[in-house]
Amino acid sequence: MKKLTICCDFDDTMNQLLPAWIDWLNNKYNLNVQLDEVDTWYIDKIFPTLTENQIYEPLNTPDFWLHVEAKPEAEYYIKKIIEDGHDFYVSTASYYRNLWYKFDNCLFRLFPFIDHKQVITMYNKQLLDCDVIIDDGLHNIKGKYLGILFDMPHNRSFDDELSNKIERVYTWEQVYNLITKIAKQL
């Protein structure tokens, strides 16, 4: 089995940011937006009555990140990927002003076995040198590597754009099985 270099997005791939974000905005502004309504990458289109500052306020609030939970079974399967000998990196396009809160109150809380040396912050993920990239943004996984697209309502309209180098998954078990299959084929 080949040892793979895997880069994995954090938000809505390892964690459940969007549900926590929607709940926070719904509760604060007495709204009723549902997760399946977020069918676009641009969340401001889903909350047209809110200002940009109101929409992004939770991301800049330290305590907000304490309420963001991990994707089901993410911790278990990420540990297995690492135990199988693969190099695993968290690759996030996070805004620099909320990195500390996000990392300390969420990433390292949910995944204490991830070392800070395994975290990469960058917006142009096509520059990453990896074998596999796992992300919920199709724009982040188009490249020379195999892309694993983690299903979310905002990426479901991209089915026609998926290629033989991009696989859609719904669970971390599927991610693990796909990585194992790829490693055995290479």
C-alpha cells in the first residue's frame, strides 16, 4: 500500500460549521433558515436581510467555535488514516483574524491528536502538493490530485462537473474506504 499525502479541509469536511452557523444566525435574528436551503457557496444570498458583519459575526466570536461539532466519525477515521501511515494535513482557507479561536476552540478541541505542524492555511489549494484532497468546495479540489468532495447542500449542483478524478462522499467511512482503495491501486 502506497503512503499518501492527504490534505483535508476543516470547515464542513472535518467539522459541522454550517449547521452551527445557521443555528446561531437563526437564534440571534429570529430566522428559520434550514441547512438544505444553503444551496450556494455564498451564504449572504441565503440571509439577504442581514448585513455582511451580522452574517460573519459568529466566525469572529471565540465562544461560537466551542459549539461547532465534528462530522460523525471524523475523529475515528482520521486517526485510522494516520495509523495506516498516511501523511494527513488540515488545509483551511480560514480568515486570518479568527484562526486562533477556530484552532484552539474547535480544531484542537475536536481533534487533539492533530499537531499544529499538520495545519496549512491557504486560499489557493491548487498549490498544495498532495495525492488526495478532501473538501466541500469543488473549486478547491480541481487539480492534479484525486479530489474527494464531501457532500453538502451548497455543492450538490456540481454533479455534472465531477470527473474521474473527483469522487463525492457522504460519510467519513466512505472517505476512509476510498483512501484505502487508492493507496492499494498506486
